[in-house]
Amino acid sequence: MFFGGVSMRYPKYIEDDFLFPDFYRVQMNHPGRGLEDPVKALLDSLDDAFLTSRIKKGDTVAIGVGSRGIANIAQLVTALCQRFRDVGAKPHIIPAMGSHGSATAEGQVQVLAKLGITEAVCGAPVVSTMDVVRVGEVMGEVPVYFSKDALSMDHSVCINRIKPHTKFKGAVESGLCKMLCIGMGKHQGALAYHNMALKYGFFPLLKTMAEKIISTTNFRFGIALVEDLFEDTMVIEPVPGEEVVERESRLLNIARDNFPHLPFRSLDALIIREIGKDISGSGMDPNVTGRTYDLMEDDFSGILQAGRIAILNLSEKTGGNAIGLGNADIITEKVFKGLDYESTVMNALTSISLRKAYIPIRLPNDQKAIQAAFTTLGPLSPDKARAVIIQDTLHTQGFWASQALLPEVEAMENAEIMEKKNLVFDENGDLNLT
């Protein structure tokens, strides 16, 4: 067996012919809750925010926008820019993404462009530098930074999705507070937060830093977004600066109730066809997989316990950033060859999540990777193995379940079995589920 230019002799239980169990395509029929017209909903919600923001004709406004693949983000940012222009203000877009885009000004502009956020589209210039101003200190020693570009303007706002964090649990997790501290704090803010969070805790430090920024800078309000199970925008809520912590906490509960998940608590094998930064900040979301390992990270195992996790590929939009692969047991040669080591390590070092950049056992193709996920479970017959194949951790409403899970699936009220199939691989050993 050859891969990576190296001849490999595998153990007998990997090399011999292997008979995979039958798999069943399952569709979970949960209702969608997306807004019919998110742009209209945003515009209709802005009147009160504008009244209390003190933004007036001729004022400059920095709009912090992150790197996540948020539903409708280009349309929402465009509408927000237009609304500012309608009142005579001058909007400017500021990349608010910490160390993403290789922690460079040019890289962060490129990230926004890939999301469809450009001056040509949004009607506002994109102002990108990595310069920050130290605006205070918390916990007696933690520096708090904020974008110099944002502070050079009369006002700043931000727009972000509220969702469960991939590293910790708290009253606020991933959302407006995080964008203020880490996103608009640029690379220095991200480093300060992640480093000192190991001493003070991720949630307590996030809350305290956000409150310092809100009280000392020109931040006026944030646009909080919540998505449903199908990645559609279901809530849009402008939040005044002084109410960010309280209202973000309430919105996080809504986000948790509508977050993707699998309807199982234990699996022998979880096969993930793609991971990537466009899918999750951790490549594959531990709120779905139950897997995370690192200093001070909360235990996610109550969500799901999987004996083996195999990753088959990286998403195209992740640009080689393979953060999260270290939380798996097995990867394919495609994952290894697609790995951009520099961007992955930069992400791991900045987030103080070294394990997420570890390189697992790698096998030449999908077939061997999935086979190893079964055959390294011990003396468990393949037809008894509880296994699931998902596209990624964002899309869990449709999945493939092995025959051992069939009784459980048949008993689920919202589950529909669409078809039965033997796993098929092409001449390169790549999985074909079409």
C-alpha cells in the first residue's frame, strides 16, 4: 500500500477484505424557524437602536464584521451600511476577527471578500489594519485592547451570531462579547484573552473585558443574530452596549435550543466527511461531537461519546486551516495534504488550543479510514457497531446510520428512513454516497 510516497504494510485487520454494515439514510424532520425576510427584519428593528446611539449626520461609524460563515451576512451588512447612509452617517467596515486571516490586515480583507463583504457590494470602505489601543486593564493585570481604526471614528457597532462556544460554557459564549474582546481586539486582544483565560476562566474574563470595552470606548450597539437548525436567520436583535451581557445570555438559550445535534448519546464510530473554519471555529463542533481536549476546556462528553472519530476531508472554504483535526482519531491523506500548517498552528497558538492542531493517524483514503474506525474498536462485529456518517457538524438533520442503530432510529418520532445502502468507494477509495 502506497500513500504520501511511502510504502506501508498495515496490520492484518486493516489490510484484509472488510465487509461494512448496511447504512440507512435518515432525515430528521424538525421545523425550520428562519425569518421570511431577514433584511427587512433588520431594518425594522433598527429605529430604537439609532435613537439611543447618538449617531447623527456626518458621523463616522465603524462596523465590526467577523470571519464566520453567518447566514445572510453580506446582505445584512449591506443593509446596515445603507441605513447609516440614510441618516447621513459614514459607515466603514472593520474586520473583527482576532488572528484570523493569518493575523494580517490583507488576509482579513480577503476573508471578508470571500464572505461577499466588499466596498463594491456593501457601499462602505473596508478599513483594515492590525493596530490596537490599550483601553484599560481588568483583573489587575489583563490588558484590554480595541481596534485603533474603530476608535478613530465617532462610533462603533458590531454584528455577530450568538451560539454555544466550542471551548467553554457560560452565561455568554460566542457572540457580541466575544467579538468585542477578541474580534475588535485584533491579534493582541485575542492573545491577551486566551492566555489569561487559563488563569481567570474563559467566561469570567470574557464578561469583564467586554464590560470594560463597553464602558470606555465608542461602542454603541451590537446586532445579535441567532440561527435555526438549518442555518437560517431566526432572530435579529439590536442590543445597546449597556445591555449586551444580559440580553446575549437570553439569546444564547434560544441558540442552544436550536443548535445542530445528533439524536444519540453514544456511538462506536462517527465519520465526518468535512471539517473547516467555515463550519466551526473548532473545525468540527464539540457541541455535536462531544470531543475536546485542552487546558481549562469544559467537558463536552455529556453531549455525545464516540469511540472513534474519523475525518475524511477539509472544506474548500477553510483554506487549509485544519484546526480541530487533533480531536479526531483518524484522518485521510486528503486531509493531510490539504493542511496549511502555518494557518492551523497560528490558530492553535492564538486560542491556546494546541491539541486541536495535533495530527492523528492518517490513512490513504476514505475506505481505509472508515475501516480503521471499525476495526480498532476491539472484538466488536461490524454489524453491531453503532456508527454515523455526517457531512459536517453544521448539517446533522440528515445523516447515515449503521444497521445497529436502526431500532433506535425507527423509534424516533421525527426520524424518516429514506433509503438503505451499502457503502460504495471509487477507484481511489473515496466514499460515494450519491
